[in-house]
Amino acid sequence: MPLNENPVWFITGCSTGFGRELAQLVLKRGWRAVVTARDVGRVQDLTQGYEERALALSLDVTSNDDIAPAVKAAEERFGAIDVLVNNAGYGYQASIEEGDDAEIRAQFETNVFGLAAMTRAVLPGMRARRHGHIVNISSQAGFIGYSGSGYYAATKHAVEGLSDALSKEVAPLGIKVTCVEPGPFRTDWAGRSLQQRRPTISDYQDTVGARLETTADYSGKQPGDPVRAAQAIIKAVEAQNPPKHLVLGAIALDGVREKLKETLAEVEAWAETSRGADYPESER
């Protein structure tokens, strides 16, 4: 591994899904891991048999009172944090018009502001050691805004923009940044963790309503395997030149490719108009 032979992984949101599978694989490889969840009781089992190499902590990423002590405890126990995986997050579906303000803000608190706060907390140690890797779990929604998932997509677009900027800031310091963009996987995202606000406005039934129903019915049938996703994340972190973007699953790969093609085609179609918005050369 480019970082060191026995890295310390700090993973948020380990009670289910990617976080849990990733924690298990990291520990099975003989590495060290800090596994976290809002309810520490839901991740204590991950440390069984790995007591010397695992630390379970209670962590709500929306609470500054939780973040600093958790990072301090990890550094005191293992000396450093080599890999931060910002995995904690959840989905919220509603039409843009009918989105609930409190629910929208709560999702941003977890998916964006919590991720940013965790990143700020580990960066001083990584900068001091001139190495580290920050893995931000985004989504195909970081590229594509689907009907009914506009606010969720907004959080993931924010994660993408933050990650792109962060990678430029910390690359000269020996720190890597990777955004992971999964498609539909058999995690709890579309099940217990998903919050939906069904449309009451009839104009949105065929778009938002249909997508919300499809998402709920799809839970447990998604083609994506969380274990293979966790293996892919480890492969990316181990790479000498890790990707800044790691799309996971065929559905996400096809969707992101199509979105980027459409966007580039549209940009090129309007290129003359775009250039025409500048002052003429003679007036500069």
C-alpha cells in the first residue's frame, strides 16, 4: 500500500452497507480500523476477534462534540489516521416543490456538512505526516439529477465539488482524494435508511411518484454487491495512482458515461454563444 504496510482506516457509518462491509474487509486483511456509528452498540460486533486492531466509537457526524473526541481517540490509540472514509449518509426523495425544509437541511447536515467537518478534523494529522487518503462516498447522483432525488443529488453534487477542490489543495502535500459513485447496491439506502415524501401534487405523479415507487420496490433486488464494492474501494486506495472518481456498478457506469456525453455535446453545441459572452479582443 502506498501509505504504509499497516494502515489505519477511520470509517463513518459502519452499522450497515458499504461501511460495515469495508470495515470487515479491512480487519480481515490485518489492518487497523476505527469503526463508527451513531449507536456504538451496532458496530461493537465488528471488533470481536480484532480487539488489538479495532476501535469502535460512537459518532454522529452532524455533532462537532462527537467529531473531535473521535479523531483524538483514534490518533491516541493508533498514532495516526491513514485513510478516512466518509461513508455516513442517507437518501431523501421528494419533488423539488414539495420538499420539506427541515428534512432537506437535515440531509445536508449529514451528507455534506458532516463530511466536511470530518475531513477538516483529520487533515491536520495527514498534513503533518505528508500522507493520507480521503475517500468520500458520493453517488451516481453526484453526476445525474434524477426526478424525485433532487435534494439528494444536490448533496452529492456538493460532495463532488468539494472533493475536486480538496484534491487540488492537498495533492502537493501527499494526500489523495477519491470520490466513489455507486449505482444501486443492496445496502440499506433504499430500505430502512431511505426517507420519502410522496407527491400530493398530481402533476408529479408520473415522474416523482413513479420513481419513488420504483426505488422502494427495488430494495433488496439491486444488482450491486456491497462486498465487491468494498473490495473495489480498497483496490483504489492501494493503487499507486488512485482515481479521483470511482464509479461502481454497471448501471452507474452507463448512466455517468451517458450524462457526460450529453453534457459535452450540449456545451459544444453552444460553444459559439459561450465564447460570445466575453469582451471582444479589441476591448480587453
